[in-house]
Amino acid sequence: MKNKIYLLSASLMVATFSFFSCVSSGEKETGKDEIEKKVENLLGKMTLQEKIGQMNQLSPYGSEEEMYALVKEGKVGSFLNIVNAEVANKIQKTAVEQSRLGIPVLMARDVIHGYKTIFPICLGQAASFNPDLVRESARVAAIEASADGIRWTFAPMIDVSRDPRWGRIAESCGEDPYLTAVLGKAMIEGFQGDSLNDPTSIAACAKHFVGYGAAESGRDYNSTFLPERLLRNVYLPPFEAAAKAGAATFMTSFNDNDGVPSTGNKFILKNVLREEWKYDGMVVTDWASATEMITHGFCKDAADAAKKSLDAGVDMDMVSGAFSGNLENLVKENKISEKQIDEAVRNILRLKFRLGLFENPYVSTPQSVKYSPEHLAKAKQAVEQSVILLKNTNQTLPLNADEVHTVAVVGPLADAPHDQMGTWVFDGEKAHTQTPLAALRAVYGDKVRIIYEPALAYSRDKQTTGLAKAVNAAKQADVVLAFVGEESILSGEAHSLADLNLQGLQSELIEKLSQTGKPLVTVVMAGRPLTIAKEVEESDAVLYAFHPGTMGGPALADILFGKVNPSGKTPVTFPKMVGQLPMYYAHNNTGRPALEKEMLLDEIPMEAGQTSVGCRSFFLDAGSTPLFPFGYGLSYTTFSYGNLKIVSGKLTVSDTLKVSVELKNTGRYEGTEVVQLYVQDKVGSVTRPVKELKRFQRVNLQPGESKQVMFDLPVSELAFWNIDMKKVVEPGDFKLWVASDSQGGLTTEFNVAE
Ligand code: NOJ
């Protein structure tokens, strides 16, 4: 990975050390043996109680005195949710100076898409298809969080998520294992920096291991039923990539898969993670997921939960108290061995040594790194590349400030500084958020007249009183900008929805605005794809911004007025209706795939014969196609693809497929296209997906400019878990597409010989 040069203010230079140059700490780790020696040496001095103390993670509760007393007695290995440098330093001082062995405490926090400077939600960042930018975003988050003593984040969430009813899809990189793996790795590199022991590095946590994104019907915490092959082909690859990238920790998930809760799943935590992947990081439970195994009906009490978690391979218990309350007795009763405890404690101490906590437990980074101009600029850039242009009839966008005199700004998300930050924001403050309304006024207010009528106070608002005012504003304007979507509280953990239509009266608002006949630009801010077929139809242009974070406003204003050309692509399929879910592009073909044109409900004649509708895999009321496919997104300019070539159509497993295509900017604006490479394994020992993303590249072109875009794809990357549950490339014919989304594109074939 190349170092990037980035302009930093002098004050920031001091604290920013390795701003945008990250090499996975796993790959670059030095002094490994040295650390192992230190771990063994320390472990040898520890009592059983001290070891169990290290395995205990707590969130502050009770009085401050109680907290310090526990630290003094060596009864806590990690705290989550302490977000104050002074308190963090006080805790470390207590641990280092007053506990018997002076082992520092590890401070953790959910730093998901920014700490103070909030970046787009991860699903939005994924729409950028830009690992460099995603890495830099995580770096900023690490710098800001570590200034408050946080050295461990519970991110990235790399659960493949194929159901937008699941509120946590907002935290994910979407539906695709490859995109998730690439971006997850980038986040890990950003959080962990050049080396874990840099004071601005924070340990990453690959979560939730595993399958959590496949919760039945998208209902959070729900059971999953993923057979081993699906698990290995779809849900595990991002985690394997995370382990390889040196993710310092893994977190178990809440779900039970086929009856086995992840926190007690030996197959996943031992056989796969430790034995197959040789992972030497640390494994933490999710919040109380150890004792939740009692509720699951998998453990009879907390002691049983502690034993099953430890037997499965968990090292640290997040807040349930199962370890601290039971491990000592379990050892005495010979139900678990001290050797097992030692193994877990090794993993914990190793991490603390890797983080350099023993040499420097204290934080001294200046607080001025928070919301620094550089961080805000990076956050703006992240929004610019995350926003997806879904529709743009008659080139409604970009707006020309010389031609548009009056703009009506309406909708509950136009000026919602809290909600535009999205889910999992504990530390970002809305006072720092720049909303679209504020940015439009600040940047374009001297050129165009802006009339603001929110119509609705928040996304679920059902008060009709404001609608007429908004319509009136629209009538006076040359163009209407409607900011609709979801409040942040509607997505994220425990925020699943059965209905993905716009909440409250937002749909009525769009309908009424559209009836004015004025050009209507709808901007959606949401934590997930919403079912907005009707609103897309009624709008002239649609921008999907997800929850864009602190700098959403300035970025959107620049996109609307054409200073920035949108380049985001859908990281997840947008369904037309909830009933289509789960819906994802990499499905199997079935024996009866849908035809391009299927007979829909209204076309079926009365008393039609049983077989008249075709007997194919589709919905009579929704067809087989989504509202927008995976990988979809327009630009203000247009691109043409041509001259697809592969160097050789006859390959062996050890070869690398070389693909080239000519991309031309055929429009009037400079723009960036995400060129996507998909492959289909035509015949397998088990049925294979209709296509799978294997590579992508962001390519920037001036109007009229062409570039040859090249891809290298080692044939070994076509391996999958086959009928014998072996990961192999099966020789045979493959189809390949180079395309601007997961539908269509240029295509060719190649063959892999024995
Ligand atoms: C529960 C969530 O599932 C997990 O993602 C998070 O990191 C922990 N709580 C800690 O807040």
C-alpha cells in the first residue's frame, strides 16, 4: 500500500503521525517473539483470580469508587464506554500503580462511522466502492477516539446483509461478500494504522462472528439457518479477510445458527477461526451474549454459559458477569482447566502488549484533533462519493445557479442535524452537523433565493398542517428539493422494520409536490434502502444519501449544484416491495428462472389456466426485478464501455485472468465510474450464483477521455466450497461481465482446464 501525502495543519502534524498511511498491523508486526515472552512472563505471575479479572469487560456502573476498587483488585480487563481522556488516565493510573501486577485496562467504544466527526453510515461508505476513502475515514475516527483514551473499537461490522428490514444493515457494507471483505479490510487498516502500538491506533473488532446479518425475516437478534456451505461461501469470507488483515479482535454474534448460539459455537470459534485461519487475536462476546445463551435455551445457568463460552473459544466476556462469577468455581470443580483460562488470558495480554499499553497507558493527544478542518474535509469527500444518483430525467441535475432563481427546500431531513448523523452515534454532536439547508444557504444563498418549508417536523410526522405551505413554496420556485427519509432512530440495532415505505406523510408530501409540475429533486437520507418506487416515479431526479453524517449538507449542496458529480453505486439491492425480500443479485439460477417479461397480476385474464403465467420464479405482483440492482448508480455524465478483451480464454488454476475494457466519458462533465467485474461459474458440483462480483475500480475521466481499464484476477479466486465441502476451483466454463452494475454489461467467456 502506498503512503499518501495529505496536507495537514501544523498543530495536527503533532498528533497525526501516520495520517493516511496504513499497513495492516498483522502483516507488519515486529517483535512478535518479544511479545510472546512478555506474555508468558506476566502470565506466570498471575493468580487465577487475576487471570479471570482480565477476561472481564465492564461498562461503568455503580459509583466511581467501586469502579476504581475493581481496577485496583485486578478484576477488570477492559471497560467499554469510557470516553473521557482524564477519566481514562485516572483508571490507567489506578491499574498501573495500584493493582498488584500493574496491568493496564483496555478502553473500548463503538466507534462505527466516526467518533466526533461523523462519516456516512457504513452502508453509505460502501456505496463509494472506494477502499482508500473508507480506510482514511476509519483513520480519522481512530485519531479522534484515541484522543479520549479509546484503544479498541467494535468495528468493522462485516456481516453480509441481504435484508433491509434488518436495521443493522446500516452498519454493514451491504449484500456482497467481496465488497464487504475489501472494505472491511480497509477499515481495519484505517483503525489500526501502521502499527497497533502507535498512540493513534485503535484495535479493530471484526463482528459479528457469524451470520448475524441473515437474521430470519430481518428481525434483529433472530435465529439464522445457514448451512455450512452457504456460511463458507458467503458469510465467512469477509471474516477470513479480516483475520488475514490482522484484525486485532473478533466479536461473537447474538444469533444462534441452526440451533447453536455463536458465543458457544466451537466449530466457528475454534475449528474455523483458530485452527483453519490460525487467528491469534482476541475474541470477545457481544453484550451479555454469554448469559443470553440461557434465554436461548442452550445453557441452564450462568456457570453453564461461562463453561460453554470458554470451551467454544471466547476470551473475554462483555458485561454478562458469567466469567467473573463462575470461572473460579468451574476450575475448582474440574469442569474447565486453568490451561483454558491461560489460553484466553494470553490472547488478552498479547493485545495489550501489541497496543503498547504497558509502555504508554496514558493519552496525551491534543483534543484539537476532534472536528479538525482536515477531518471535516475528509468527511465531506466521503459523502461526495457515497451519494447515489438513482434518477435524473431530462438532466434535472445539476442545478445551474445562473438559471435557477428560486429553490424550495422542503422535507423533514432538510435541516435535521441529529438525524442525518445516522445510527451508532454516541459521541458526534449535532451542533457540529452541517445540514443541507444550512449549506445551501451558506454556499448558494447569495446566488439563489431559498424558501424553506419543512412540511413535516420529522420523518414519522403525520400532521397535515405543513403540507400546504410546502406546496405553496414549491409553486413559487423554479425547482423543489425534497429531503425525506428516515430519522436515525429507525435504523441500527434493534430497529428492524416490516414496512420500508417512507414513514409518516412523506409519501403524500412527494405526491403533492410532484403535482405542482415543478421539477422535483428528491434526496433520501436513510439507514437502509427504502421501498420508494412511487416516489422515484413522481420525482424528476433522486439522490440517495443514506445518513451522510456531519458534512452531509455541504457535500449534497455541491452535488446538487454540480460542483461535484455523484459516483456512488448501490451496495445492496433496492427492492420494489418488502415482499420481495430477501433479494440479492448473486442468487442461484433455479431450474425455472424468471423471464425478462413476466405476466403480472393485472395482465392475467379471468379464469386463466393454471400454467398460463409461466411457472417461473417471480412474484405475480412484483415481477422478478428490483427497483435498483446492486452496483447501480448514475452520473451527470455518461460512460460507454467497449473493446472487452481477455488475454487468454484458456487458463489453468495457477494462471491469472487478465481483462481489459475501454471506458469512455461520453458526456459533458468530468466523472467517476465504478467499473465492475462479475464472473459466473457455469456448471458446478453444486449450483453456483448467477454472477459474483470479483473486482471493481473507480475510474475518473474528463469529458471525451477514454481509458483502458485493466483487471487481474487470479483463477484461484474462483474457488468455492464444493459438494465435498472443499474449497476448490472446479475446471470448466466461466462467463464474465464488465459492467456499470450487476445487470447486463459487456460479456465474454473463458475456460479453466484441469
Ligand atoms: C451490542 C452490539 O450488537 C455490538 O455490535 C456492540 O458492539 C455492543 N453492543 C457494544 O456496544
